[in-house]
Amino acid sequence: MANASYRMVDMLSIIALEDGVDSSLVTTVNDTLTENNRNLQGASQQTANGLYRSAELIYLISLHSYPEKVSDLVYQLLEAMYEDNENCTGAPQQTANGMATIYYMLMCLAYAES
């Protein structure tokens, strides 16, 4: 799962750059992934790290490629993820928080496409 979440960051980074998101923003997210990884202890924490960075990249993509109303909803979901993180007691809860956030974000983008 850790490897998959990190590869998701890689793929979303490519999508963001192809969509025209500022490369410095994408680099910042990737740098955060790398910096956090240095202090993590195990795959469960790495999984959460990858999921949180993926959510940030989805927000950047939505900001650049979708109407303001959609990007505002995605931003609210990102902020809620950070707020909910304060109540997480460990990596399994953070993983659930990140996965749920990504699910809802992608749902917003899917509805915007239809």
C-alpha cells in the first residue's frame, strides 16, 4: 500500500504537470513527501503520507482544470482532511482519512466532467 500511494503521487504529479499546474507547486508536494518519509517508521505511515500528498495534488489539478465551484469543494475536502487528521490516533486512521478524502475529491471531479 505504501508503494502504491507513492506511485499515485508520481502519476498525479505527471497529470498535474501535463494539465499546466505550476511545476514549483508540484515540486513542493513531492519535496514534502520526501521530507516526511525520512521521519516515518514503517509502511503504514508511508501509506498515509502518500495519500495526503495525493490529495494535495488532486486539489492542485482541480484548481487549474475545473470550474471554481468544483475546486472550492475540493479545497474544502482538503481542509477537512487536515482538520480530521488532528483527531487521528495513528497511521491506520490517517490512511482511512486520506482514502476517504481522495474518494470524495474524485467524485467531485467526476461530477464536474458529466
